Amino acid sequence: MISRDDVGDKAIEVRKLTRTFDDFPALRGIDLEVARGESLVIFGPNGAGKTTLIRVLSTIIRPSSGTVLIDGLNIKEHAEKARRLIGVVSHHPFLYANLSAYENLEFYGRLYDVPDLKTRIGEVTTLVGMTARLHDRVSTFSRGMQQRFAIARALLHRPQIMLLDEPETGLDQQAVALLWEVLRGEAAARRTVVMTTHNLERGLDLASRLLIMSRGKIVFEGGGKSLDLAGLKQAYQDVTAEAGCPQ
Amino acid sequence: MTFWRKVFAITWKDVLSEFRAREIITSVLVFTILVIIIFNFAFGERVEMVAVAPGMLWVTFTFAGVLSLNRSFILEKEDGCFEGLLVSPASRDVIYTGKMLASLVFLLVIEAIALPVFAFLFNLTVLTPEITAITLLATIGFVACGTLFSALATNTKARELVLPILFLPVVVPVIIGAVNASELALSGKSWGDMTGWLGILAAFDVVFLTVAYLVFDYVIEE
């Protein structure tokens, strides 16, 4: 049993994590530690368990077994406290189409008890370069614009840990470039970032550590600077071929 | 205090969203008035209205309630926002109460418009304090139970079918209580005569709210 006193410099600690859906094991005994300020990028083919791992870490779904500590807080017992420390960006922007971007940010700000909310909304909106569209309805935004506001929403409460599940899905090149610029800023600010992506090049650029998952397990682990892009591609192909996964 | 601030944030978000989209109130209100008109054509003046009107009224409100509650969590899912609520530090109690209050507002608005139409078409005095109290108590029971089942149905494939199948058998005591209390009210009986049925409605409100608070966390779990 891991206690909060043992946490030290760990932002996230996962022990023997499993998650099954009906009889299908999506995660099979994951052990993982993420240090504070670390940028961990997780690669893997579809069905590897990346999204399930992010959903468990973000407390959307419960583990079937195992322990997950967020900043030393066991998510089974202290889920609400743990959620305050996390900002989540996923395929969905979590924005209400019939409300304006400002109304959406104001709503989430209230849920997170963000102090001086109006000023903070201005700050995060400026960060994602969307000040001009702040009072427009979300339904009028392109996917890229929605994802920029999704990042603003995730950063609104100044989370210690950012969890990102393929945040670049469906974005154009300009929006992807902005997303990565913001994420590099977050990494530079020593915020802990855990991200899943299929984009090996950009992921490698951001990662201080990288993992490859396959069939619910971590099958490769390395330092972000220990591989170049060719090496990462080779490692990715090797481990996924070994596991019999589609490339 | 924080609890209620977050609850009202969720309720206000739902009300504002509905005010802009008019997806629930408009469609359910049209349905409700159509059902009242159909009942009016079906029964006309051939039957003793006081005897059948309470049944007609609560069958209409029951179907309106099912339609309205069906949309409650589906809109969250369609916008992909439900996970946004789940990852926020708002407790599951806050989410349930906020969504329940929003559904209560929608249904009360629909009933407030439908009751005068019902009164006009059937030439009955339904706009009385007694009927208002019965409607309020029954509607609270409805949404307390319905919000729970709406959340449950959202995670199923045939969600529009699942909600009435699960919800209606459970909410039958509220419908029986509302029909009987309404019949007494329309017959001109005093508050004292209705105490028993009003007590039953209030008791079911408390039971449904308590059970919903206890199990909502497990209901929304995937």
C-alpha cells in the first residue's frame, strides 16, 4: 500500500493497475511513476489502452484493481481533491455548443472555485489566442477553435498535472502548431504533462520521457532524448509487431 | 455554500442552454398540448370530467416528463460535456442536484403553460392552490427519480426506450398519489381530505431523493 508520505517528487504513481470492460482487459497491470514537472508522452496503436489509462488517471472511470495516486492522493478515496490538481484535454472539448466560450469558461471556473475568475478567463484566452471570439457561441467555432478553448478550460484552474488524450485529433496544422506551442510552454513551466499521441515527431519533441503501450501493457520505456525520430519509429514498429498489433 | 454555488452553476448552465436552443421545452410543450387536445376529442362531454380529468392530466404529465427527462443527460453526452463534469471537482451529489433542479424547472414551466390549456378545454378549475401543491410535490418526485434513471439510460444503446421501461414502474406510486389527490381537489374536497395522499407524495419525494443521492455515483460509473 502506497501512502501520501512516500510520494516525494512523484506527481503520479500507478501500481498494478488493471481495467477490464466486460471480459476485455484494456489495462493489464500497469506500473508507472511520473515525476513532478516531467513531460511523459505515451505512444501506441489503437486499442493499446492509452485512452483508458488517461481516463483512469483523470478519474472518469475507476480501476478494476490496483492503486492510482495523484500527488499522493488515492483516487479511490480522494477523487474530488485529486480532480482539482488535474486539467484534462481529450478528443472532446467539453464545451457546451449553445453557450459562448466565456460562459463555458465561467461555468467551469465556478465548478473549480477559481478565484478572480474574470481575470483568469482573460489570461487563458490570451494564452490560446482566442480573445476576439470569447463572447461568440461555441457552435460557431471550427474544431480547431474549440480545441483552443478546451486548452484554456483545462488550464483555467492552474492544474499541477495536465492529462491530454490525443489532443491534436481533427486539428488543422495551424491549430496543431499552436497546441504544441502551448504544451511546450507548460512543460517549460515545469507543469507535469502526460499525453497520448500518434504523432511520433511532435511527441518526441515534447517528451522528457516516453512510453509505448500495446495491448494494455507498457512495452517500451525510454528517456525523451535517448532516441531520435528514426530510433523511435523503429522501436514503435518493433514492439507493435512483436505484440501482433496493426501498424 | 460551495455546494449550492456549484449546483446553481449547473442548473443555470442547463437553463441558459435550453433558453438558447429551445430543444426540450418547445418540443415537450407541443407534445403535451397535443395530448390534451386528443383527450379532449376522445372524451368530449360524454363522461363525468371530474372522474377522468385527473387521470388524463397525469398521463399527459407523465409522458411529458419522460420526454423531458430523456433529453437531460443526452444533451450532455451529445456535446461530449458529461466527462467535463466528471473530471471537475464537483461531487456527484452536486451534479445530480444541479441536473435535477434544471429538469424540475423545465417540467414546471411546461406544466404551468399546460394547466391553463387543460382548464380551458375541459372547463375545469385546475388553477387552484390544491392542484398547484399536488403538481409541485408530484413533479419533485418525478424528477428526483427520473434524473437518476435518465443518467442510467444515457449509458445504454437504446436510451430513449430504456428510460420509460425502467422509470415508469418505479414512479407509479407518485402517479397514483397525484391522480387520487387531484380527484379530491377537483371534487372540491378540503386540504384535510387530501392530507393522506399529499403525505404519500412527500414521502416518495424524500425516498427518491435519498436513494438517488446514495446511488448516483454508481449509476454514472462506466
